[in-house]
Amino acid sequence: MRLHSYLAVALAASPVAALWPIPIDISTGNKTLYIDKTINITYNGEPLQYTTGYNPPAGSSFTSKSIVQGALARSLKAIFDDGYVPWMLHKPGSHFEPRCGPNNKNHVRSLTITQTGTDDASTFKPLAGQRDESYALNVTFDGLASIRANSSIGVMRGLETFSQLFFKHSSGGAWYTTQAPVRIADAPKFPHRGMMLDVSRHWFAVADIKRTIDGLSMAKMNVLHLHITDTQSWPLEIPALPLLAERHAYSKGLTYSPADIADLHEYGIHRGVQVILEIDMPGHFGIERAYPGLSVAYNKRPYGQYCAQPPCGSLRLGNKKVEEFLDTLFEDLLPRLSPYTAYFHTGGDEYKANNSLLDSDLQTNDPAILQPLLQRFLDHAHGKIRELGLVPMVWEEMINEWNATVGKDVVVQSWFGQDKVKELAEAGHKVIVSSSDSYYLDCGRGEFIDYENGPDFQGAYPFTDWCAPTKNWRLIYAQDPRAGVSEEAAENVIGGELPLWTETIDTTSLDSIVWPRAAAAGESWWSGRYDADGKNRSMYDARPRLSEMRERMLARGVRGAPITQLWCDQADTIDCSSE
């Protein structure tokens, strides 16, 4: 049974007969199989022990076995410890659980894991397209399960799918699937599937960031982009420049030490998520309390003349001391990042020429004068990044608004909409799509700026934010990052990221704002917007599966918001439709 018929029949009958993201090719049956902790597990022919709470060795040396061992531990924990009874996905009073109990003929007896390829450094810190995440998963009628993949990360993706096949029985001592036999062949459509988290406008504890990585891994997303500094705060500790965090963090302790950063990278790699740091520059950069004279316009008012939001701040252009500062910054930070990640993001968004009016050496906002200086700035920064073994990333304004030339290796992040994606991709740039009209997770929360009574108040009323309304999961799910891009340039669009700017978001609201909306993008980037017949995937299929995905995430500690009323989750899909 191919994917389209599976969705039309199985999902219409039972919303729990579902996976997220939906595999590219899947067939299922209707036999019940139970699973318990006696399952025999092998990895490349050798026994692999299920170790509850397995913690891989610390450090930047990763092995295939440790990746697989950790993935197995999480998968089986999801089944046995975090499994749930899916009452909320069935009509009240319905008998949705299998009535017969486990016996010798109806349980999963073994799980055979085979990795056919050899991992290398690009498996753990890949450039887009270098890593093979494909896998095949089979569960036979008589309870023989197998996962086959070329890489340890592919094995990890297969184990995540395996965990989604099972539910906890209300009797409390049994776990089951009703879908055997299962045959899946799966691989992602886009190599870059991520989220950007701003940790400068509000500070987030390492535990919050790790929980976000957990959610990304569950949804088979593979990038967490940390916008880690801005004019609001500098929480990143740089031993060679200690005053940055000492004087520009919100408070003592609200910082990220080198050990914290290494810990986050290692945590991400063991979950198939590459952590990429961004230090935004030359705009969004104010360090006057730490190293005065390198930046201009710090907290100048009215802010609208110098930046998009307060406080303003920008590095000086054409300044040798600034270049020496960047060298010191990069020579401290990037060698600590390079064992874990392939990229470093230099920002580049929302730079305003008026900043240079306040630079005593320039005193001009003439783009014709500033553009060559900005080009020099980028060439210096990106050259140093390459010298230290990483690939630069940049927001699109450097190209679209400032006509800067960047190397063919540079990845451009676009937030201005699909027309700009098309322009950039067809000009030969590698592009990540983060369009504010569809992918910004923070939109629709209202203005955070205060207004005095009078004209300013009336002009801002009713205080909606600039990118309202909220981007509903349905809008996110409906996007095709390559829409309108020529066939020849389509491969230049390497995926997408969901930005979360945190002016009005902190640890108390993080999960409910991100999840499960981010998972909606995760499926559209993994499985593609279209099914095997080239048709748009239906909300009638996706919404019950996404509700189920949220329940699994809740059970595993990721507190996502509901996407419909509980009555709709329990009802037939048609009952909560427009028909």
C-alpha cells in the first residue's frame, strides 16, 4: 500500500495510525504486536544493551556506536517510560485498545540494526547535503524488527520512527502497535531543517535549549541556530575578551561559558542536531560598556534613525581596531566551535547607514561611501572564519540591500519572502528560507514598545506587532521553500529555519510558542509539501497526526500548545472541517 492510499484509508479510520513526519514510502497492516524490555537488540551483528539513562562519553570524539546507543536508549524510553494511553485521540467510551494480551506469538522479539556505511566527520558536523539521514524500517508479521541505514544518524531517525509505532496499554504493563507488518523507506527532502532561537533578548537556561534540541530531534529536524548576542545583551563568555559578558550580560550567571557551549554542541550531535552560533554584525552590535570606541550609536534615540528596535548599536566600518577585535573574538571562539559544527553565522540584517553619521572617522550615511567599507568588513570577517575552518552564513540584506559580494560557499538566510528566495537561488547562492510572512514563530504577540498618550499612541493603536498575525501551523505547513524557483536553481534552496525572536518570550512560554508548530515545518521539509502523486498534503491527514505528535512530545517533556479543541481530537476529522 503506497503512501496516498495509506493516508486515505488508515488515517481516516484511526488518527493514531500515524507517524510524524510522514515517511516517504510506507505500508502497514492491522495486526497487533506487543513489545517489552526482553526484546533482543543487535547492532551490526553484536548485542546492543538497552541502558536506561545512557549518557555518551563527553568530548568532541564521536563514535557510531555511542550515537546509536543513545538513540536506542531514547527510543525505548519513549516507549516504556514515556509511552501514553491515547484516549484523547479517540471518541469517549470507544474501545480502541487491543483486547488480547501479549503472548509468544504476538510480540516484537528482536530489533536488528544494521549500519551499512562508515561515519566520518561530516556525519556529525555536515555541510548541507553531506549527511545521509535515510533509513529503512521493517516489522514483520511474526515480530522481527529491523532498521537499516547508511549512517548512525539514519539509524537514529529510524529509531525515532520505531518509537512512534507503539502506545501504552491502559492496563499499565503492556505496550503495543496495531500496524504490523510495517515497511518504511524514508529520507529527507531538504538537508537543512532548523529553528533559530534568540537568546539575547531573553536569556534561556541550558536546560531550555536542550529541551528545544529534544523537540527538534523528535521532529527529525537537524539544526538549532542560536542568535546568541545582540545589543540587548552579550551572554556569550569569551575568555580573551572577558568584559563582553561581564558588562553586557543581563546579570551575573546569565551567561554561557565555554563548557556550556561545548555541552550544547555535544548534546545536539548525539541527537542529530547541529548547533550553529550567530554573532550579528556589523549592526545589532553594541559593546560600549565593555570595549568603548569600537561601536557607535549605542542606545541612541530616537532609535528609529539608527536601528530597528532599541537599543541601537553597530560596529564601526573601515576601522582597523574593529578588525583586530574581530580577530581576537574569532581566534578565541571558533577553534572551540570547529570540532562540532561546520558553520558560523555573521548576521548582517537591518544595518542602517545612519550609524556612520556618528562615527567620527566617517560622518556620512552615503551608501556609495559605505558599501566598499561594508564589503571590506565582510571580506575580513568571512576570511577569518574560513581560515579557522568554518563556512560563513549571513542574512540576505548584505546582498540584497548592500550589494555585497560573498563567496560561493556562503549560505544566505532569507526572510524577505519567496520573491527574494527566487532571486538569491537563481543568482547561485545557497539559500535557507525563513520568510517572515510564514515562518516567524514570534509574530502576533503585539507591540513591546511603549507609547505616550497622543499622536504616537494613536498611530500605534491597537499595538499589533510588525509581522502580525500569528503564523498558524497550517500556514507553516503549507509552504514550499522552492516555490517559484526555476528547476535549475531549486537545489540551491537547501531548506528552512523557523526564527523565534524573543522580545516577549522567555522560558515560561518557549515550548508552547514553538511546539508543535515547528514540527509542522519539520514534516514539510522532511517529507515535502506534496505526496507521492504530486498533490498537496491535506489538513484532514496532517492535523490528527500533528495532534498525536504533540501528545508524544508532552509525554517526553516538551510542553507544546494544543492545535485544536479536545473535542476535535476525539471526533471524526470531518466534524471539525469547513464542510
